Amino acid sequence: MIYPLLRKFLFTLDAETAHGIGMQGVDFLNASGLAGILAKPVKACPVDVMGLRFPNPVGLAAGLDKNGDHIDGLARLGFGSIEIGTITPKPQDGNPKPRMFRIPEAQGIINRMGFNNAGVDRLLENVRAAEFPKKGGILGINIGKNATTPIEKAANDYLICLEKVYNDASYVAVNISSPNTKNLRELQKDDALDDLLSQLKASQEKLAEKHGRYVPMALKIAPDLDDEQITAIADALRRHRMDGVIATNTTLSRTEVEGMPNAGEAGGLSGAPVFRRSTDVLKKLSTALAGELPIIGVGGIMGGEDAAEKIRAGANLVQLYSGFIYRGPDLVSEVAETLAHVIGKKA
């Protein structure tokens, strides 16, 4: 019952301020050995995906720890993997504040952060100082482009980030689906996607040879795609031999929150309102891929049954973000427990 009390206090504050205080609290509990106060033991359920063994299928989605400042504290909460970022080659402030808004009536969050981060070099300093990766923890690094980089030169930013993070990542996530960087979603379209994936795969092969280690690469897509776009993306993922796909990012739709306070704010909507939309995309993508690529399901998981539905729709792993804000660390153990039964039955 501790987290609901903490949430009550945090929800009286501006959302971004509360986020910073919450992350400081996670670090304090880890440093003082008190993380167990918030986090229940998490059921082991090893899953092999993208050539990696995940101790359980419940990951933390990118965005919560953009710079890798809180890796060890978050790891103590039971996640089977942690994805940090989105990171860009150069530091950038992101969009003007306020830029994060809660919709408690719908268990939703709208953000227009705009890839605010301290730059890839700073993130790597934090990764190398953390214990979690040294102990074999699965660490994903999510990469993007700087806002000032023209869209026609976007591939350069992704290639810079890929080369820099390659040897420190368990896997790399390529974010072309944030709605908060101008024109970024244009990279999901046929020719632009083909060009980007072609360059990334060529770089990945060279880096694997250079480092003597193959680091898998997954593409993160939007939930605002029609059937034709989903099929085209599936074909591109298969054609370029990508290692996985993350479905999905936040939505621009406001159908589920229309008329609610903050619903009119610009940005991407996450949490419970995106669950159905993201799961529908996941299901269609799974059908189009026919099992050829693993899928990480993310979007609106607020309880164990939501996560189970993602797995039944075709996901191999799941990730949490907004549900973690609303439910706290109990959600990690609840989802892990539910999925241990679901995955056990599938096996």
C-alpha cells in the first residue's frame, strides 16, 4: 500500500517534476538497500528473444530513464530488461515546458518531451558506471535523431548513435515513431524506411565484425498505422533481416479521452487509452510477420491480463511505462506472475 500513498503526493505536483522526484526516490531506496519496501519478488520466467535470454518477459520501456541515470535503481524493481533513451548524438533540451500531462480519469499520460537528453556520450558514461550491465542485465539503448537534423539526413544521426552505443548495449532500439520530433514518422514510409534500415543493417554487420559480438536491433513503430502501412513495415523488417520490432509508441488519437481535462494538449498519448489501438497493430503485425521476427508489446498495460492479451496477440515480451507510473512496482511482479502462467501454457 506504500506506492498509492506516494502516488497521491506525486500527483499533486507537475508531472515532469514528480517524475524527477520519483526517480530520485528509486535511487535512494536502492542505495540504502530498501528497494524491497516498494518491490515484491518477481517470478522467474526465462524467455529467449533476439538471441538474448531475458530472466522474465517484463521490460521497462524507453522514456522513463532517458540518460541512463537510474539503471541500477530501476533494475532492483524486478524488470527483466531495461530500455534507456531515446538518445541523440548531441544533447538537446527538448520542447518547452510544461510538456507532460496526466489524464487520471483514463489512466493516461500525454507527453511532448521532444527527445530531451544529455547526448549519447553522457548516456554511455552512466551505462559504464552502472552495475546492472556488468552483471549481465539486459540493457536496451533506444536511439533517435536530433531535432535540428534535417529529415533527409536523419540516417546519419542513427548511424552515429548505433556506432557509439553498439558495444555497451544488449540490443539497440531504433525510434522512428515518436510524434514529438517534426517529420520523424516520415521515416516509417516505404522508401525512407528502406533506406534507413539498409544503412543500419550494413553498419550493424561491420560493427559485429569489429567487436566480435552481434548486437540485435529492433525497430519501434507507431500505433497510428493503417493495414497497408503495417504490411509494408512487416515486409521491410523481413527484407532487411531486422532482429525485432517494438509495437508500439504513443498515439496522436484522442478518441478514448475526448472531453477530459488535458486531452487537448499536443503530444503522444500513452497509458490505458492506447491499449486497444496498440494491441490491434501488434496483432496485425504478428499475422504479417508470421513468426519470422519477435515482437515486444508495449502500450497501455495496466495489469497482468493486459500483458497476457499482448502475448496472445503475438508478443514475445512486454514493456511498461505509463502503467508503472499509475500502479508502481507492484505492476512488475503482477505482470511477471501472470505471464509465467501464460507462457508456460504456450510452451
